Amino acid sequence: MSLLIVRLVVFVLLFWVGFRIWQYWQTHQIESKNNQINKNEDGSETMVRCEKCQIHLPQGNAIKAGEYYFCCQEHQASFEKE
């Protein structure tokens, strides 16, 4: 009976380790795709302008609403009220 329990514990541990490796790999793939989208050919990131305060920031850090970009949610909400 104890051998059966040991096998079950080993199986659960192997499944858990495999699942964590799969999660890490999926997260890495998503981050890699996001970085490729926001990078120019020379490795620099595209800059966009906040429609409210006119400050420039990297596209990856901006909040996009339709065709407009904002530096923070407060500016987005304020712009949408106007």
C-alpha cells in the first residue's frame, strides 16, 4: 500500500513540475511577442504622445483607447469626459 502512495506522490510532483514549466514557457512566449511588436528595426521602441498632456512615452507604457494614447488612466478618463 505504501508503494502505491509513493508512486502517487511522485506522479503528482512530476505533473506539477511539468505544469509550472509549461506556464513559464507560455509567459515567456507572450512577453517575447509583445516586445517584438513594440520594437523598431534598430531595437528602439516607438514613442507616442499623450492626447491630454502632450508628453511622449514609449508605446509599451501607454494606454491605448481607440486611436489615442494616454500616459495614465486619469488622463484617459478626463479626455473622454471632454
